[in-house]
Amino acid sequence: MAANNGFIDQIGILSFASYLPDDRITGKEIARLSGLPAEVVEQKMGIKEKTVPGPDDHTVQMGVWAAERAIAKANIEAEEIDLIIYTGEEHKEYPLWTAGIYLQKKLGAVNAWAFDVSLRCSTTVMAMHVAKSLMQADKEINTVLLAGGYRNGDFINYENPRTRFMYNLAAGGGAIILKKNHEENILLETEVITDGSFSEDVYVPAGGTKQPLTGELLESGAYQLDVLDPEGMKQRLEQKSMDNFLEVIRQSLAKSGFSESDLDYLAILHMKRSAHNHVLKSLGLKEDQAAYLNTTGHAGQFDQIISLEKAEERGLLQDGMVISMVSAGIGYAWSANTIRWGRSK
């Protein structure tokens, strides 16, 4: 399946869009609820404010709204989409529900088929890699929509200090449209690392087959996210996470024919300010070569899309730029891709 330009089915980003709820909670309010000093929440954690869902901001619905914006931005009809991949969270309108098929219905993508994928906050980057592979393998898949929503902040108890590093969990949705042989915004190589030694460090204790949800467990708060051994996890994870975070970026760049000195913009998830600054410094990037999402919080796997939108609004996305989308998710997973922005040379 050779493309006209001589490449094997070059895959480009046709459009992207996010949806963010209007409602917000401020860092000062989080400080009051958690008993932390306001300066710790606003400066160290980097949360001036974050999005919280309104009454109609359901998980998949936020993905629908983001997808509608991406389709309009791409100037295409929903009927042109061949495949829909739901990239949002499991916490959604209904359990045991294939959200991608609902997206197909709501968007009127009658010629598409759909499925769901999940890798927590690494889902978008991983799903772009999956979509690219499917497009290159199947001649009938030419246009793919990736979309979904996130509101895992619903599982955070601000009075539980064990989950302090997740106080930034926010709400929102995102969508990306990929197109085969699109000669702009070329998706190059992806790197993913997973480490199963952390697979049972962070989870919701009740509601699964091991501990079905009961009234007593509901009353105790066992339906919320928890960390069983926060100090042990921190000791095992802290340095490894930073190392793997930088590793996936560097490996993705190297596999794409670049080095970190070629990197022009980093679409990075929200994290505490010191970690954000450490990543930029390690890669030789300046502050304006990334967006610090301290007024939206961490909208899961859609932070990278929000970051790209902020870069677009500031006029930072120029032809020939090398961009990396990077994320990490509990489990633990780290992922990054490389994109050659603008027109293909």
C-alpha cells in the first residue's frame, strides 16, 4: 500500500479539539478541603484552578462535544470517518458499555466501526499508535477519529493524603482525527513503556469482582481512588518515573530520526511544577516550548490535546516543527510520540 509520495501510508493529524467544562474549583478551595496551605496547592502542585464536571458533563458526552469540534475544524462530514476509537475513561455514563459505538451513533458516523481502548492517562498517545498501525494494515481505513472524556476527579477524596498527588485530576474531553496520506502534521514513531510492578499500587478498592460494592463499603469511601502504600510507592516510583518519562521521549525521537536537540514543542500532561521544570530542563527546552496547565488541571489523556490547542492559540505551531506528545498513567505506563508539524518536506 504505497502512498503517492513514496512513503508507506503516511499518517497525518487532520484536526484536534478539546472540550472543557465551564465549572471550576480553585486551588484555594482544594487547600481548604484538604487542610493544605494554599501556596502548596497553587505553587508546588501547580493548581490555580481546575475543571470540574457540570450536571451535563458526562464522560462520553464530553468526548462527543470534542469530536464535533474536531470534525467541524477538519471540514469533513462524519460519514467520511472509517473507524472510531474511544480513548476516554472506564468511569462513564454506564458500566459494561462500548462507548465508541455510542460516539458513532451520536456523531452520525454511519460508515465507521468502533471500539474502546484504555491505558489510563497514556491512552491518547497509545491509541494514536494503534490507529496508525491499523490504517497501514487495512486499505479500507483512511480516516480515524479518536475521542473520549475524563472525569476521574470524581474518585478523589481531598481528605485522603495518600492520594495527594492526584488532587489535580480534572474533567474534560478530547478528539483527534488522523488521515492516511495526509501531508501535514505527520505522526512518526511512538515509544511505550509499562511496568507491572506498580499495577496494584493505585486503584479503586471496591466495585470489582474481588470486593463487590456494598452499602457499607460505599459509606466507608472504598469506591474512591486510594494508594495502599504511598511511601513505598514513592520510593520505588519517583526516580524511575522521571527516567522512563524522558526515555520514551528520547526513544520516540530517535526512532523518528531526531534527537532531543531537534525538539521544538512538548505537549505534556499536568504534573507538579518542579517535575514539569525538570523535564524541560533535561530536554533543553524553554518555558514557552510547553504549556503548564495550572488553570485546567490534569484532564487525563487529553492534556496533550489541550496543550496543542494552547500552542495553536499562541501561534507557536509552525511548519517543520518537531513535536512530542508525552504522558504517564497509573499502572504504570509512559508513552510518547513524535510529530513533524505542518507541511511535509
